[in-house]
Amino acid sequence: MNKYSYLSFIVFLLLLNGCVNTNIHRNEQSKIGVVLCGAEFGETHLPGKLKTDYIYPNKEELVYFAAKGFNPITLPFKWERVQRSINGELDSAEIYRMKIFLSNCDSLHLNVILTLQNFAVYANNGSQYVLNSRHLTNENYKDLWRKLATTFKENKNIYGYDIMNEPRGIFGNSWRKAAQSAIDGIREVDTLPFIIVDGENSSFSANWSAENNGLRNLHDANDKIIFDAHCYFDYDHSGRYNNDYEGRITNSIGSERLKPFIRWLNKHHKKGMIGEFGVPTDKKWLGVMEDFLTCATQNGINVTYWAAGPWWNDYPLSIEPSQGIDKPQMKILEKYITIPKK
């Protein structure tokens, strides 16, 4: 076998294993973002009271994560707060708070993903309406995103709109049709930001092809759809990290759960990201995360850590610093972050 045949054989094996993404330059490094929580808190008291039920990340939070090199920053928010009634006007006070957040990010050269953290449900007067039902139609959903895109069109640091985090209870063609409605609503007024589409249920990366194959037929004339899978490493993918399951987890579980998603992206020539991943501080889980980050970096897959924010307190996955001290996860994450030269 000559050297060229040998190299071709090696590339074939790598592609088969899901470790080379043919859509990117080989030396391109993936970006690492972080989800800054708070604005989506208090879901049992919607719309709730600011600083009692929910908060927005402040400038100090942003300065810390900008200095570490995280970019973009994801801001989850609640539908019921930005639009107090279905098809109603957007709430001016809530929009103002979001614009302040965007401005603070812009001053630090941070891009932002705005994520609708509603799981395909709208809560109203004690009832929960599921998307694509007679109480919450796709036209209602399109109305929301058209209004949001119109409102934020001048904020050029919006990297993308994540149109629904982990849509649950809405499957197959129903979620695809709803997602297309949101895409159409955004594109009627703004062609620049990426549109980020989660997979149904919990967006598992390992099961993506089986559960979300139909999403490949979504259409955006601007070809700026990013598919968002989530990847946790405990036995049931939940991110709860129940100790009873630890004995069943291998050190390579992170890359093993990422590779099926990468293969699907390559097969269908789609863009993708991991919108949520995270681990507790246990040394074993830190090693699993490092394996995952290595695979993501090799494939140019952007990833976003879940989560940070001052109200997480003792949440085991949080990378919010404690009394000025970095969490153990940060040491691993920083190894994979490239801070742009000024």
C-alpha cells in the first residue's frame, strides 16, 4: 500500500468512527459558551416578580466569563414574561431588561444566544397549553418570534435565536411544523442571526438520528439553521448524575454520545452544536468531560456549558465562582478555550 492509499484508509476509518467533520477546516477550534441562568427561573410563579422569582445576569457576571474566554453567552428566558398574553404585544419592561443584557454583552464583545426556555408549553392562569394545540397554535408561536426578531433586529451581537429549548410532548412532524413556523416568522423581518433548533424531548445527541431525522427537511432560504443537541454523561442522560449509575459509565462516554450526532450532521451536510453539557466536580466526571471536549474540538462542534448564574447556590454542575474561587470544572474548560488576540 503506498502512502496515499494508506492516508486515504486512515481518513476512511476516522470518518466511520465519527471523529472527522468534513464540513470544517481541520485546525478550526470549536467555541465554548456558557448558559447564564436566572431570567428563566420562577416558573411556578409566572410571570413573577423581578429579584424575587427571577433575575438577569449582571455586568459583573459577564466580565468574569468574558475574561475566561466563553463566547457566546446563552440567555434563557420565559415566553410568559416577554408576552403576557398569547398573540399580545411584548412586555416593554422585560424587553428593556433583555436589551440591557445585550448591551452589556456587546460592550464586552460577547455574542448572545436568546433561548426560549419553555419546553413547548405556555402557562396561563393555572393551565399549561402545549404548542401545536388549539390553545397554542403554530401561528401563535410564529407571532412571538416575528415580534422578538423585529424588536431585537438592531442588536447585532445576537448570534442566534434558539426557538425552543427541549420541546416536550410535541413529536415528529408536529415539532417540525412548529419549528418551521418560527423560522418563517423570524425570516420575515431578519435574515442575519442563526436559527437554532433543538431536538424533541431532551434533544439527546446519542439518539438524534432516530428521534429527529425529519428536522433535516426544515427550510431556511439563508441556510443558517443550527441543530442543537444536548449531551449529558450519566446513565439516563438526565444531567442529575445519580451515583447509583456511575459504575456503568466509561471514560469515553462523552465522545460516544457525541459521535452519532456528528455522523448525522456530516451525512446531511448540516450545522450543529451542543447547547447543553455539564458535569459535577467529581474527578471521574471531569475526565469524561475532557474526552467529550476533545472530540468536540476535533470536529469543530461549538458547545455551551450548563450552567452558571448567582442563584444556583450548591447546584453540582454550576461553574459560578464561589467567593472568587473557580469551580473545578473551569480548569478543564479553560484548556479548550481559545481567547481571541486583541
